[in-house]
Amino acid sequence: MMKRLLIFSILLGSLLYFNPSMAQTNADSLRNALTERLSQQLEIIAENSEESFDFTDLTETYFYLYENPVNINNPAELEQLLEIYLINTFQFEQLKTYQQNFGPLLSKFELAAIDGFDETTIALLEPIIVIESTDKPQYKLKAKNIFKYARHQLLLRSEMVLEQREGYKPISDSALWAKPNSRYLGSPEKYYARYSFNYRNQFRAGITMEKDAGEVFFKDNVNDSLQRILGDKLKSGFDFYSVHAYAADLGVLRAVALGDYHLAFGQGLTMWSGLSFGKSTEASSVMRYGAGLKPNTSVNENYFLRGAAATFGYKGIELTGFYSKKNIDANIDQFDSISGEIAVVTSLQESGLHRTVNELLDKNAIQQQLIGGRLSYKGLFFDVGATIHQTSLEAELVPRIYPYNQFQLIEGDLMNYGFDFRLTLPQIVFFGEVAGSDNGGMAGLAGFTAQPTGFLTTTVAYRNYQKSYQNYFSNAFAESSNTNNETGIYFGINASIAPRWQLKAYADHFQFPWLRYRTDAPSYGHDYFAQLDHEISRRADFYFRFRTKKKLINSDDPWNNIDFVVPYHKDSYRFHINYSISPSFTLKNRAEWIVYKHEEKPQSTGFLIYQDIFYRPPSDRLQLTLRYAIFDADTYDSRIYAYENDVLYAFSIPAFYEKGSRVYFLVKYSLNKSMDLWARIGQTWYSTRNEIGTGLELIEGNKRTDLKIQLRVKL
């Protein structure tokens, strides 16, 4: 291992010998900076959560801007950059003030003259903004113009693991009938297809379809006896379909959505149907910017609404009404003996996977209905909104009761209500939200973001989510994945400590007043983070990061009659550098070290080091990406997450543990102006294992190879 590290260090040193100023800036190198910001945000989300999320909603927000740049002279479009924290409130206000004093921007170079827009921010924005007049002649809003000038896009994707897994091994019909959950019913391929229609971001429509690996595409391939048991649950074709139609800026009708859509209001305590960025490298990201109503284009099978919604506005007043009705997966517990309908479910299933008999029986088990509205006012310095909605389930949700979840019991209908505000002053922004559920539970978050000087931004936020607060559609800033049973105080800063040097840091102290899963006592913890960024030149930059987290968890001592809680610490150190060695080659290096300490276990460590090579020739028809990584982690507790470049709109954030290496190769080739082809192959090799995975995902051997192919047609 030390020899490999020595070779790697020599390689890194020799590459850094090249003068970075020799490289020339192009669109792809600028996009690399934006992708780096996205990767850091997603890695932190993965590290903070014990669950496996589909990050499509978050990645698409970034990649959508590649194809649909924001007109920086249009305040309504500019707010999209606020929502994903590419600019902060103070930069937004400074830009508006500049435009009021000097008129619309005529060139991107003018951004350098606006207070708060440093070189790093401008480099992030350059590939996703355009300079257009807001009063230019518009095409008449006629159906023929909409279809004449609209853009169409078709995406087709297929992916699979090349090694055979346990769930796909041959088995006789009689054996499958005896043990119906011992095999996946479908094929190992994953299929994805999406068509989208876009007219100047004002009219959008599309359909998204997906079949996960192991799900059935042709039901005739399934045992006849199992077909009879599964009935209507088993169908040919894609397992998931999502259709949306969306229109905006129609006078008083600000926005309207039919089909699948998202709602994001306030700070996320009362209504936030999709995923969101939590803790990140940007301190100001604690304050949310709800996008309101927007279409759903992802394949996340749970975090969306299905029905209709509309936003009406007059001057600063907006009224939004929404209705959703969809079937959701649930673990069935009891049937009504008279009607034969489902009476009680013990949990809602959120994986979106329907590969085995049990998973298919849980599919679309019950109906969920949502109805509600929001009234808001947006003034020059003050925003305020009130939201209310009621959720009804077709059956009672009665979880199996344990001490830690006895306050999360939900039976029948649930009503939620909330009030949110934001006060914007020249150097400080106050924000907050208070929400409640009709069982008496309350939750609140309040804070401020201040910029006392141009080189320093600081954020302070306090949260208090009672253990009895319940909400199906809450997604606010928190340490845990649920917005209940948590209090905390957060302090973060972003500071330009010297030219081209920036410090990002936060401290988050939190408490859990009641028991949690695997923590049978009230507990507490802290999360400290610091990152130092340095821009060597426009073609080279690096950062060093330190993060330490402490939490409490049940003791593993089998001799204890009572599960005492004991602390554990996780420290991580990372060095990451990006640099260009020619107009066509960009390289990235990372080294990361994890130290996991548990009071009752030996200390475990994890190490990851990788080399990325990006090839972007001037012709721009061919793009190549290569990564070689070496990892060595003692246990799963000392695992390391690393974002990987993928085909358009896809993502990959694997967790590395035990000992081995990984390599992947990604190629994009533009066949012509209308067609792009991606191919990605990666392999993980373990030196200490003869089996990979468990259960139906078990692979006999020490390597796992994944293949992905995607075609895009755009007109």
C-alpha cells in the first residue's frame, strides 16, 4: 500500500510541475466547477443518512440549467440560483440594486463589478447564465408557435451488473413456488426512458418510465401460479410511470401543474414534497428558498405528488391550491373481513423496488390523498406565508410499537399547518417557520444570515422539533432524516480570509429528547466541519477538509440486561485538487482518511485515494472520463463516500469499505447535433473478499462490474 501511495505522490507532484496557466478555459472546464459543488453537497447528504436516497431530484436541478440557462436579467429566473445555493441572498440583492441603478446587464463581465461576486462565484455561474433583454419582442402565445419553437428530448438508458447475483440464479418452478421470495421475478437489467417537451421554460410536459433491476418487464415469464397470486400487481411493461404537464407566467395564473409535481414552501417544515440539500459546505444553505410549484421529472417513486396544483398571483400576493391522489406502497397487516379491503398497514415502503413476491404485494397497497393550500405575500423586504393541508390514508397506519416510536403513531387523517417568514435587510436576513400537526405536536426553526462585511457571511439557526410532530411531507434542516424529536443550534461561516483563499466552517450541536432507533435513551451530539479552499489560478484549485462528528448509540455488550448508550466519534480528513495540464486535459486527485472510534470496539480507519482524468478536445464531439481509486477501510463504520461522474441526469455515490480498488470509464460521443451517446463501465475489486453483498444481491467472487449505456435525441 505504501508503494502505491509513493507512486501516486510522485505522479501528483510531476503533474503539478506543469504551469496551470497554459490551459484555456472552455465550457466543459467551467462546468467541472459546478459539478464539483454538486458532488460535495451529495456526498455530505449520503454521509449524514443511514438510508439510500434517489438523488435524481437534486441532480436534475443542476443539469437542467446546463440545457436551459438562466437569464440573469430576469429576477424570477434568477431565483433558481438561490434555490440551489449557487448565489446567496446578499449577492441576489446586490445584483438587483445594480440593475436598478445601471439597467440590465449587457455582458457577463459586468458581474465582476458587483459587490459580492468573486471569481469563484462568476466561474460557477458562467456556463448556466445568459444575458438577454427582458423587454425583447416575444412570440405570440399561439399553439402553433409553442409547437414550432419548442425543444424535444428523448432519453433512453440501460444498465446492469455483469456478474450473476443470487437473486437471478436459475431455479425450478416448484422450488420458486415453495420459496417465492428466494429469487427476483424479473431480469437483471434496469431500463429508463424519458421524453420531455419544453417551450422557453414556460410550457413543459413529459413522461418518465423506469424498470429497476429484478423487476418484471414481461409478466408471461413468471410462473403461472405466482401470476394468479399477484393478480393485478403483476403487469408487463415499465414498473413506474410519471407524467407531467406544466405552464407558467400566464398573467394572473403564475403556474399550473397537472400529473406529477412537487411543492416546496418556506423552510420545509409544513410542505416540501421532494428532497433537499441539508448540511453542506455553504453555511447559508440552512436557509431554504422554496421553489413553490414545479413539475416532477425524476424516477423517485415516493417523493412527489400526483394530481393538480395552481398558483394565482396579483402583485405580491400569491394563492396556491393543490390536490394529490396516488397509490403508495405499504406493509399490509390486516384486511377487513367483510369488504376484503386493507384495514391496517404497519409501515409505508419507500424503496420503490418491486422485485419479489412480497415487494409486489406491498406495491400500491393503499391510497394516499392530499388537499391543501397556501397564501403568501412577497414584499420589497418581507416575505410571509401560511400553509395548510390534510393527508388521508385509505387504511390506518399503525406501526409496530417500540419505545422509540410510540409518539410517531399516525391513525387515519392528519392535518398540518404552518407559518413561515423571511425579512431581508441590507446586511442581515431573518428567516423561520413554525408548524404543527393536529395531534398537538409542534416544530419550529428560526435563524438569521448576516454579511457584516463583504468578505464574511455567517448563519445562526435554532430548531426545536417535538417528538410528537407528524408530517408526511416535511423535509426541513435537521441532523436526522425525520423532522421530529430533535433540538439543535447551528453556527456557520463563509469567509474570504485572503485573495483566493476561502474558509467554510460550521458547528452544529443537537439533542434528541426522546429515544431513537438503536439509541434507547435521550441522546446528544455535535458535528464540526471546516474546509479551506484555495484558487491557485482559473485552471487550478484545491481544498482541505476536516470534519468530526459525535453521537450516542446502544452498547453492543451482550452481557448487558439494559442497552446503555455509549458515544462514538467519526473524524474525516480530505485533500482534493483540480487542475488543467493542457487545453483538453483536466485532472482531479483526492486523498481521504477516516477514523472511527467507539467506546467498546477497536478503533477502525478508512482510506481512499483516487485519480480522475477528464479529456475534452476542442471539437467537443468526444468526452472521456477515467477514475482509478484505491481504498482500505477496516469496517463499514469507517466507510468513505465518493461521488462519481455518470451519464446525463444519473448519479453514483458508492460507499467504499474493506480493501480493494475501483476503476470506471465514461465516454460521451456526439453523433451529430441532435444525438449524444454515453457509455460507462466500472469495476470494483476486493482483495480480502470472496463474496460481495448479501442475500439476493450476493455475488460469488471478488469483483463487481457495472455497465450503463444512454442515448439522447434532442430536436
